[in-house]
Amino acid sequence: MGLQCGIVGLPNVGKSTLFNALTSAKALAANYPFATKEPNLGVIVVPDPRLDALAELVQPQRILPTSVEILDIAGLIKGASKGEGLGNQFLANIREVDAIIHVVRCFEDDNVVHVDGSVDPVRDKEIIDLELIFKDIETMEKRIDKLKKQAKSGQKDDQANVEWAEKLLKHLESEKPARSFAVDEHFAELFNDLYLLTSKPILYVCNVDENSVLDGNPFTKRFLEAIQGEGAETILICAGSEAEIAELESKEERMEFIEAMGLQEPGVNRVIRAAYKLLDLSTYFTAGVKEVRAWTIHRGWKAPQAAGVIHTDFEKGFIRAEVIKYKDFIHYGSEAAVKEAGKMNVEGKDYTVEDGDVMHFRFNV
């Protein structure tokens, strides 16, 4: 679907190490600022145990999971909104993504320099927040000038747009991100058209030492207190260990490492699923002897839109959708058994696809 999450943070917080663990790619991870000058783009598989369970029952020729794109963006420093460091490039890259994974450093290590000389995740977060807000203020000031010119025509809506935009500008000037600004439905289109950097949904990843993955540490506790009220999810992860896990050849070796850390699965799995959720995506499945496949859609899509992800003809000529709930498929063990039990539903164009639906589409072009 072409949707992207961008990994952001100050230099040397572990962005590229996390990216390598997520993608098993070999992005440059070095102990100096701006190790990543060009953004690295990776496509990562979304782990979904439901797909494996369906495949176990159907025994298809191939299994195709869903995926999301992750962009590793160059580290930002103070003054980025004025072009300091790689600021202009950073801000251009972040404008292109649909959601943000903000990595903050929550570990001490004398061998890894910190761009500001000490470890303070709250301060680091505020630096990035302010640089993005400063850029959004600049965007809003330009847009308000345009709106004021339009309002000279005397149209009531144009004047209302100016007043609304000025309220949003004041919100930003009080150092609050655009995502925390309540937007009436009437102004939703205008808000979306602004493409503000701080309007993007955000996930925080606290990069901790291996001993702090389960319960955190003083750094993470301070950070969690600082973001109370944002409504953002926070995940603790040891990026270095995750990169080591990704390097291991066999599943057995990886699970042994993971269990030794007291985890049930790699931390990156939680990050990937959270990123998927952050993009407001949902999954439905198709299951047959040729393939069991996960398909990505936006949450709330109707059946014809979901069918169009497979092929545009499916949407154009949509007749109906045969829908089996995932739990029913697993309980009865096969499509035939589900049908026999009367648990397969036939749905029309107005059906809203639910996460986990197993679907078969009827169409005619």
C-alpha cells in the first residue's frame, strides 16, 4: 500500500541498529553522528501467528505474509528547523512518511558518545519535538498568509478558516504537537492538507541495555512520566541484542537467545506490530491450496475496497464476499467444515472488513 514509518531520533541513539534488526539489512551503524546520511528504506514482514495457524491447517504451496516499509532517517540536532546539521534533509524525509517511530536512548555506555554529552531521553525527545514544531509554525504562518488573502473576498468560510488556523498556530507556539490539537470535522480537510510534521502518529521506542528490557530503568521511568497524556505507545527494546538475534542462522538459536533475555519473542516483533497498528492498518486472509496470504487494508474499509487490493477488477466487478471468521476457521479446521456448520457469511458491498477475516470474493467484469 506504499505506507511508511520513519525511524527518527538524535544521532547515536540506536536508530540504524534497530533498523538493521527490523530488516536484517546492513545499514551503516557507526559510533559518530550522521552515520546515516541517506535514508535507508527497508520492507519488513509483519509477524502474524494467525497466518501460521491457517497455513498449518490448509497446507498451501506457499505462505505470503503482509509487510510495511520502514525508513531510517538521518539523526537530527538542535537547529535542524534552521538547516543545522542535516536538518533540511531530515525534515524533508520525515514529511514523506505516514507515521513516526521515535527512538530515545535509555542506556549508559562510555563507548558510545552522546551528541549532547549525557544521557537524558526526556531532553532528547524535547529537542526533536521542538524542531518539528518550529517547522510546523513556519508552515502555519505561510498558510495563514494565504488564507487571509482568500478571506478578503468576504466569504464566511474563508474567515472561519483563518480563525481556526490562528488557533492551531497558538497551539504550536505553546510547544504542543499538532496531533494533540482537537480538530472539528468541518476543518479536517484543511488540517490534513497542511501535512504538519507533528500531526503524524507516533510510537516511542526506548533503547535500553539488555538487563532493562523487561522492567526498564530510571531513564525509562522518567521518560514514561514525561509522555503521560500523549496517548502514545512506548516499547522497551535492546537494539544491540535484537541486531545480534537477527544475525543468528537458525530459529532454535534465536529462540534460545530470546528466552535467555526473559522474552517470548523478539522485541522487534512488537515494534513491527505496533508500527502496523500506528498506520491504522488491518489484515484479512485468503486461504487455499495454492497459497495462504495476508492482505493489508486500512481499518474500516468496505469489502469491495478490500477486494481491490488483490486486483482492481475484483473491486470493479464486486458481487459478494464469502467471509469466515478466523476463530471459526481454526475451530472447525477447514473451509468445508465451516460451511457445513453454517458459519460462513455472505456479505455485500456495505460489509466492513474485520481484522482477521478469511475471505473469498465473487466478482464479474
